[in-house]
Amino acid sequence: MLNKIDIIGRVGKIKSNENNTFFSVATDQGWGDKKKTLWHNVVVFKQLHEICTKYLSVGMLVYVSGELTTFESKDGKTVYQVAAREVKFLTKKTDTEKQSDTFQKQQKSTEEDFDDIPF
């Protein structure tokens, strides 16, 4: 069996603790008037955690490759997330800072809450 997911999108919220970094990635689904934003929860561990803590920023375009995992939230819902094995930064942090104000305004209206992700 194969469990692999590859996504390219812009980084939304970012949260880190000692061992993990959690972030969301926005991708588009559909086209024209029917286009909508999908948010993917991503978690990284170990060395990727250290790199993401240092270099990842909101609005940055990233490529994420990993496997789809699930867990049960506090309210009993099944939550899907990508356990990343690879993260590539497709824009520089300085380029991203210029775009982040606009992106953060869009993010607030469409992103799901990160409160269900266990730390």
C-alpha cells in the first residue's frame, strides 16, 4: 500500500514546541467562480522541525511531501494531517515578508483553528 501526499502552497499559521512544528498550507481547489482554498495541517519532526523553526514564515510558498495521518480531536472529530518527510522552501523569507500582510488577512477568514492539534 502507498500513503503519500505532495502539496505546494502557502504557509498559514505556525506553532512550534520542543519536538515538533505544526503549520498549515493553503492550496486551491476548482477554478473560476468555484475556486476555493483548502487548508492542510502539516507536522514536522526532528531535523525538519529545527529547520522549519528557523526559516519557515507565514505566506512562504512551500513544497511538502509526506504521509497522511489522522488523530481524534478533543471534541471527537477525526483530524487529518500530513506528517512531512520533506519540506522545500520555494520562496525566500525576504520575498515572503512583503506578501505576508495580504496573506494573513485572507488566512483569518478561511483557515480552520489549530486548537485541536495535540502538543
